[in-house]
Amino acid sequence: MGIPENLKKLTGKWAGTNRLYTTWIEENPVRESKSVAAVNLAGNGKFLKIEYDWLYENEIQEGLLLIGTEKDSDRAKAFWIDSWHMSDKFMSCEGRFSGDSILLKGFYEVPNHPDWGWRTDILFEDENNFRIVMYNVSPEGAEDLAVEATYARQ
């Protein structure tokens, strides 16, 4: 199958807003910053690469999603890095292509605790807008909004 044709339309340069939900910090539960993204095809068009940046306490953070699929499948696989969320590690994610969306889930270690989940939804709204929405998922399955990045084509 490769990257679906409708999602290949994400290629280009984007600008928008990143909202980081730090609900454990009562005095500042939502941190908003400017964000830019570049979406390109990689590996002869077999992968979709989303690179983005955002600010945390006036320091630039960078992230990358590399998304692919096996031939004749709607299953998506991805690697995700983010300098703030993942530090020097990467997360392997699996999910699926669903219409105008890419739905992914990965897991990360929490010392002395069962692994937590991280759900990422990439939502292609139209030719000029898309969103990346991320949820922190407890071992019990409770989901909390963690990040919402909205982008408009440049």
C-alpha cells in the first residue's frame, strides 16, 4: 500500500501552534508556543517524515515522526523522537492509516511502574490544515491530552 495518496498531500512547510498540557503544574497547565513543521516523503516515497519544532520555557525543542507501512497493508509503523518528551530515546509505534488520519500508539518506561502508553493521532483536515494530537495513556488505559499541535500550510 505505501503511504496513502491523500496523506502524501501533507508534504510541504507548515506553521502553527503547539499546546503542551502540563496539568500537574497548576499555575501553568497549558503551555502554548509557535511551531513549524516540514513534511516530506523519504525512501523513494515509501515513508512520510514529519519534522517539527516548538518551545518549552523559551528553549527550542525538536521532534520527528518517520512513518511507513508494509506493502498491501493499512497498518502503520513509526519511530518518534522529541527532544523534550523522549530526551535521548526513541519510541517505536504501531497503528493504522484510517481515511485522512494516521493513528499510532507506542509505550515508554516509567521506573518502578508498568509501562505507559503514548497515542498519537495525525489528522489531515484539508489541503491547508492538519493536526497532531498526543495522549498520555496510563497502564490502566486512562487517556489524558498531552499535546495538540495545529498547522496551516505556508
